[in-house]
Amino acid sequence: MLSYWEKQSLLQYDYIIVGSGIVGLSTAISLKERVPQSRIMVLEREVLPTGASTKNAGFACLGSLTEILADLQTMPAEAVLNLVNLRYTGLRLLRQRLGDKAINYHENGSFELIGPRQEWALEQLDKVNRMLGSLFNNQLAFERATDQLGPFGFDSKYVKALVRNNFEGELHTGKMMRALIDTAIAAGIEIKTGCTVTHIDDFHTGVNVVVPHHTLKEDIIFSARKVLVCTNAFTKKLLPEEEITPGRGQVLITEPVKDLPFKGIFHFEEGYYYFRELDGRVLLGGGRQLDFTGETSTDFHFNDRIQHELEVLLRTTILPGREVAIADRWTGIMAFGSTRQPIVKAHTKNVIIGVRMGGMGVAIGSIIGDKLAVMALEEV
């Protein structure tokens, strides 16, 4: 029961983006920068973006040494190099667009903890540095930082060495998302929340996007020249044929810890565990390798086993012998595939998708959004 006025003026757009996370908002902003006169709408199914964009740890990361070595087992060296470059370029675009102050970006150090099972990776450090040299003007991406082991106070039975990444930083996830939302609104981009898209129909001359109106008990049909799908782990609900596997991440954060001996961001076990100092607290997450089947889910539930293991790691390896209280817990949903390569492609003539961020949405979200904008402006 839509009115004449609604049908005439409120349903037609040049571009519609589905998903208001990092990729979706970045896509909308990049489109508006290129075609300022265009009418752009972002549709979000929940009140807040709900997936990984607002749930992550705020790592501005390129990949740890053992992550890159793991990638080299499934991808050619050139593809791994291109992926690291995508992250590096994406982070620069994010920082340039929003400004370091707005997102609370800092470089307090980035380290990988090397345990007994990862010591072999130290022998590959020079090889990886040579591979990445062209990206960083032949500056070393990775260096040993074992001199920090004592001051950081990690359990020496587990942590045998530290590797520093010289090109990673940290940011405040909430401030980053706030800045992206504010930038989009200031540019004249419409963001509609509580809008679950049920169908996308490409008629070649244009695209219809169907959203149920719960009060009117009927479907609202928006139309656009192009539609861009940026729903990451939730994409299969719209496009079931795409190769996307959800991966849930478990996270906890402590109460403030007196005289916390470290700052910066930290990874270990191929990035499956990660932690950082945040306002004098420790934010710790990961562990999905302990239950891949259980964590292949889009349900925002706690995994008691993994949450318990995170606490054990916190109290035995990261802060051995220290009293620490847990302040909060949450989960986020990432998207993975057979490799870490994102999916960026035309799904149909006028429907383009940018999904499967591989847990690297902070790093690559801005540049993926920019690529989607360029694709949307190309005439097929």
C-alpha cells in the first residue's frame, strides 16, 4: 500500500549497495567521489552492521610470517605478493580517506609469537623478506625481536622467539566505523538499516532489490542501474552458488590490567590467535582452529571450549601468574574460501559482488570498495 509519492520519489537509485560494513560503505564513498551527482543507497539488514566490521580486533595488518608461509602452500608466490600488496594499499587508502586521528591509528609495534612448533619459520624469514622487498622499497618487512621477550613477560616455555612486522599498526574499530558512516552521510549517501534484502533481480536494463515492509506486510521494490553486494559471510543467503565459508571468531577483553608490560598487536599460530593492548586491557581472540566445524557458522553464539582456551592462554602464556578479570566477550563472523583471495566479480551484468574478505576486511575493505566502484562505472 505504497503512496503515489513514495513510488515516484523514494524507490529509484543509481546504485544500491547491500551491506553497510567496511566494504559496503567504502564502495558507496568511492562511487560518490567519482560520480558526485549519483543517488546512492546502502541497505543494512540490522540496526548496526553485523558481521565482522564492528566485531574485529582493530588490527591494521598485512599478515604474519607464518600466515604468509601458510599462504605459500596454497597459492603461487606472485598471488601471495599481490594479496599482501592489496592489504598494504587498502590500509593506505583507509588512512588517507579517514585520517589517522579519526580512527585512532597508531604503530605501537606488531609482533608474532614463535612457539616450539613455529621455530622452523625463522629459517624462512630472509626468503619472505626478499619476496616482499619490492613492496616496501627493499626495507625489511620482518625482523627478529627476541630482545623484547623479557620485557613483555610472556611464558618462556611457549614463546621461544618474537618476529616484528615493520609495516603493521592498530586502530579503533568503533571510531573507524563511525568515521566511515559520517563520511558517507556527509557525502549525501543514504543508509537504511533494518532492511533485509530477500531478492535481487537483474533485468539487464536495471536491477530490482526486494525488501519486506513489515508494517505494510508487503514487499518494497527498489530499483537501480547497478547493485553491489557486500555482505561477506552472509552472501550465500542471497547468492547460494558462491564459494563462501563462514568463520566465527571468539573474542574476549579484560578489565584494565595494572602495569601491563606490553603495547601493540600480537599474532601467533598462523594468525589463528591474536591479542593487543587496548586502553590498558588485553583484547584476545581466535581459536577457531580448535573447532573448525563448530565455528563454520553465521550464528552469534559463544563456543565454550574456545572461550575457555582463550582464558587459559591469557593466564598461562600472555600474562603468566597475573590476576586478570574478564570484562566482556563477543563473536564476529568472517568469510573464507579455498584461498585467502577475496571474490570481486560481476555476478550478472548489473550485479557486482565484493565478498569473502578472509579475516582481512580492515586491511582490504577500502580498496575492494574502490575496485567495486570502478567496476560499477564500466559499461558492459
